[in-house]
Amino acid sequence: MKGIITVVGKDRVGIIAKVCTYLAEDGINILDISQTIVSGWFNMMMVVDLSTCCHRFEEVVDQLSKLGNEIGVDIRLQREDIFNSMHRI
């Protein structure tokens, strides 16, 4: 299963490292990644493969949200099909 992770917040050192470390430790592969910083605001979007993940989808959603709170950013994970449906024109 594929998912879309978004990370948004005030830019600071270590955001990418902490998110990517969590993903690697949980067996989640990054398929595509884009990140920008605009006027001090950090924005990252990732397409990830959850097929070898160590936890249930809902647990990963909760763990990423908690990680975001710890590092001062908003981290969200959505299933790719739901993300696509929400952003279809």
C-alpha cells in the first residue's frame, strides 16, 4: 500500500532527518520526496511504500503525529487512494 506524508511547519534543523529515521526504522520506503522552504516555512511531501511496514496504518498515523508534535511540525499520513480522491479536480 502507498501513502502520502505531508510535513508542514516553521523550518528548523533536523526535520528531514527525524522523519526519515522514523520511516527507515519502521520499514517504510520513500518512493518520492519533495521539499521546499518558503519565507521560513518548511513543506515536505513524500510518497511512501507501507507494504513492509512494522505497524498497522493507524499506528503509523498516530506515531507520525506524535513525532510532529515533538519536533514542532504537522505531520500527516493518508492512504494514496484517499489523497488522490480528495485532490481530484
